[in-house]
Amino acid sequence: MGTAFVTGAGVRVGSAVARALGRAGYDLVLHVNRSMEPAEALAEELRALGRRVTVYSADLSQPAAVDELGARVRAEHPALDVVVHNAGLYERVAFGSISREQYRTMLGVNLEAPFFLTQVLLPSLRQGTRPLVVHITDIGGERAERGYAHYTVSKAALIMLTRALAVELAPHVRVNAVSPGTVAFPENFGAAEREAILARIPFGREGNVEDVARTVVFLAREAPYVTGQVIAVDGGRSAQL
């Protein structure tokens, strides 16, 4: 089937995406920052299915670490078929309290790391079969929400990067985005906050990480003429005011 590289693959959405791609037949290159233990457990699970799996650790907020990770992956995996930029930061901070360091770190992980990893991995992508880049964005990248200015700015820019690269890297490399809504509540969300969010979702419930993973697999295997698109996985939340 080929080889897929997934960042932030240790937990939550990234782990589900990596597992789904492995079950679909892809060998895996997994990136984590601190979640090495669950990533190694996932790697063993996928190896039991006959997949080849490599795990790398890097702090994507550090440009030198991004460059080193990209160079290692390109050297050891000269052909890549799928690259999924899932690693990301998410935090709530009032606009007036966002420091320059918080802003730089947010954009560094959520935007600059995907930008420069794709750049350095481009030779490997060009050797892939129907290669695909997927950005995991957020419906918040197109709709403002109080308290998340630096986060939503980073995701809005990632959506535009999706479209820009789809144009520039065509016709060989496809670039799309999967934009989750509420598929996994942050652990610090209270019951009242969760209920308020669920009330705004036409489906009346949260999704799950497998919903995102299935969409990535669809793009990889079933959508060879789809590029430059942002697919919302949100139970209809973004369809209403």
C-alpha cells in the first residue's frame, strides 16, 4: 500500500489516524513529542498486523528539531505516500494575556512545522504513489471563538496553506485538510461547558477520533481527484450560524 507519516501520533486523533492507516495497509512512520510510551504500544499493535513501523521523537516548537526530524524521515524513507500533520497545540488564553512566546509557540507547532516538514519531505512525496498531504485543522479556523485568538489564527493559516500547496504541488501531490469539530473534549472541560457545546451541534452529540481517521483513509484511498479541500467532521456544527 505504501508508507504514511503521522505527526502527533501518540494519543487521541493522531493515534486513531495512524491505527486506521495501518489497518488500511500502510507502513507507518510515527512522530511524538512526549507520548513515547503509547506510541511504542501502538507500533507493536501495528507490527502484529505485519506493518513496518518507525517511531521518532521531536519537539515541533523548535525549528532545529523540525529540520532534523524532516531530514531523518526523508533519508530513511525515500518514498512517502501519505503525510498527516496532526500534531498541534490547543489552549485558551484571553487575547489581552497572550504573550509573544505563547503566540510564537502556537504558530510554530500548528503552522510552521507542517509548512517546513512538507517542504523538506517533498522529494519523498514525489516518489510516492498518488501522494497525499493532510492537515488536521479545526472548524475554529474559519469561525472565531472567544479566548482562542492565537489558536484560531494558526488553524486559519493552515487552511490557507492547504489551498496554496494544493495549487503549487499539483498535479502529483494532493493536499487536503480534515477539520474536526467536537470529536474529543479536552479533559479540563466541565459538564456545563460540554452541554453548551453539544447544544450547538445538529447531531446533538460529540463525534469521535475514529470519525476523523476514517476521513483521512478515505482521502488516501478513495479520492484521487480531490485536492485543496477542507472537509469538516463536525456533526453539522459549522453549517449553522
